[in-house]
Amino acid sequence: MIKMQLHQIAAIVNGRLVGKDVRIQGVSTDSRNCQPGQLFVALAGAHFDGAAFCQEAVKAGAVAVLVNRPVEVAAPQIICDDSQTALAVLASAWLQQCPAKVIAITGSNGKTTVKNMLYSVLKQKFKVHATVGNLNNEIGLPLTVLALKPDSDFVILEMGAGQPGDIAYLCDIAPPDVALVNNISAAHVGRFGNIDQIAKTKGDIYRALRPGGLAVVNKDDAYHGSWLIPEQVQQVGFGIQSNADYRLVTTSQQTVQVTTPDKQTICFQLPLAGQHNLMNACAVVAMAHSLGVSAEQIAYGLSHFKPAAGRLQRHVFKQGGVLIDDSYNANPASMSAALVVLQQLPKPQVLICGDMLELGDQAKEAHQAVGQQAKKYGIDVVYTVGDWAEAVCQGFGQENCHNYRQLDHLIKDVVKQVSRSGSVLVKASRGMRLEQVVDALLEEVAA
């Protein structure tokens, strides 16, 4: 993590140091979680002012604060024009002092899963630092960089985008040596206007590659030919298509096989359901193998990868049924992929879903499509909650489709009615908080 004198930080962020020139170790933007020796960066926004919490940060252990206005606090302070900009500038400066190569991952689906898979693989050979959780925005990414140890070989950075220009901004902070757009779909399309704009925004990650860098491209994605990739970088493709350098040649979690440009076949088992996760693993093989990781190390890392909570996480009911917790997030593409997983599990099959947020004008049609796909796949019962619950039932049909406006009412019913011997999928956008459904089901009916 960053270790630096305050006068050095003040010079980097073009700020003014008031007080003693102490050495900080680490950075935090949350006064509640400050650790001894850290610098507290007081962010400011339309509805919050971090400067008001400087005293709490110092009590928690912060040895200095960085603010955009003078504050009364018993600690040195660096005063600058914009604390968020200062955070980004400081992260960029720290990264330049570290030898680690930057691996940047974006896409509409699977960013966190690919990041975690890649970390599991690369750590077999290298010292690796990676984004914690999904801290992938203009605040989380700088914090990830500032936690980077100077002896790391690689830093894996997940990059999210909520509006046009976001990826370019993050790449300005951390220009990538390796870049991946995992896929493109209608996630957050309400913020972008259309899917073409999403693809353009995500594609900025390739334009930012350093000379001599590596572009890893999904050859199965409809937009793969639209991105401008600099001539001075290497490009490798992955996917099912025959023109992929790294080709997924099996579609079973039990015996996954990926062929490589040097005619190897890398075989492994993947502890995560879903065809889309086989593609995620194929992307990881392409990156890791290109970086010199052996076939044996890749296979071991993927076979021992531990899925994150709320991402197709499998639980077993004591009566033998299965609960698939995919409650962390949802968009049309990931919802469709999760329904494919549910379709392949034992009957009776139950879908418990909530709204997919930020879809703009496409929201009603997208939710109707969820119901239609569930009906087509023969899903037995649907429980749905949110503003678009009725649209799901319009697609599925009213029989055996139960829609709710309030989550607690849904929870009360599914705990009583869900089959303990069948298969249950729980999925929605993060804001719908369907992890509460998972908790209730596990508490009431799971082993």
C-alpha cells in the first residue's frame, strides 16, 4: 500500500499542507473504517460532505486528512480544490512508482467473476493484487491502486461504467498493459441511451492500452470488430468461434477444454454453473496463458476458484433440492443465462426474481421477455417483485406467476410455498435486495 510523506502528497495533488509533515500508510474514504496510520480523504458530493467526519476519522486512527476546505481537526491536513480529483491523481502517481503491470477488465457481465478467476490463476505464479469486491468506479479503483504493494507483479482492476466516458476516465488513472471487454449487453442501457453507446464506452479500454500491451477480445461478441485497437499492441481472441486463438471446445463444467495457439489443450473442472461462466473461464485462459502461466497452473487455479456470494452460488436444501443464489445483480443477458442454468436443474423449478434496474425505455419489454423465456423453458412457478413484476407475469402468463409490490410479502409466501425437493433461482438487480429472500429460505428450509 502507499507509504508517503505528506509534503510529497501535497505536491502531487497540488494542495497545501497545514500541520506536521508525517508519513502516511494507506488511504481511506470511510471515516468508520479508518486504520491507524492512514490518510483520510474527505470526499464531497451533492448530498454528503466527508469533511464533516474528519474528527471521527482521526479518532479511528487516521494520522492526516485531505480536504477541499479547511477543517478543525487535531491532525495535519492537506487542502486542495477537489478531493476526488486528488484521490485519482494520487493513485495514478502511486501506480507509476510500482512495477506492477495493469490488467483492466470491463464488460456488461462477468467482470467480477473473471477478475476473481484470473486472480486465482495468476497467484499460482505471480504476486497479484486485485479489486476487492466490485470497487470498480471512480472511487473504488483509486482505492484499489493505493492499496497496491510495491512488490506486486500484477494488479487486476475491474472497471465499471455507469455513463459514457467512465472507462476512459478510469484508464487515465491506470493505463492498462492488458485489457479485456468481456462482453456487451443492455446492462444500464437507460443511462447510455442505446447498446452501441455502451460498446463504444467499454471499448475505450483498448484505446488506452500501453504500447506493447495485450488486447484480449471476445470473438463471439457481436461488437468485437467495432473496437479500435492500437496497432502497437498484441491481440488475441477467445470464444467458441473457429477463428478464436483460445477456443472453448467443450460445454460441460465437468470437463472444460480450451485449445491454445501453441496446440495445447488446457483441461479443468469449473466449480460454477452456466455456459456464460465457461466463456468467462476461456477469457481467463487467454489472458493467463498469454502472460506465461503454465497449463497446469491455469487448470489448478480455475478448478480451485471460489465463486463470490450472490453469483450463481449453490446451496442444497436438506430435502435434496437446490437453491441458486444469483441475487447480486441482474440485466437481461445475465437473467437469460441464469434461466438456462435453472432449466437444467431438477424439477419442480421455481424462479424468484426482482426488477432489472436502469433499463430505461426497454424495461417493460425486457421484463416481459424474462417471463416468456421462463415459460418457454418450462419453469413451473414464478414469484416476482418490483415495479415491473406485472410485466414478468404478462410474459409468463398469470397461472403460477405471483407478482408482489412489497418484498416482505413475497418472502412470507415463498418460505411457506417453495418446494424443498426442487430447484430455486433467486435473481434481481442489487437494489432489489433479494439476498433477503435467500437468507429467509436458508434459515427456514436449508440444511
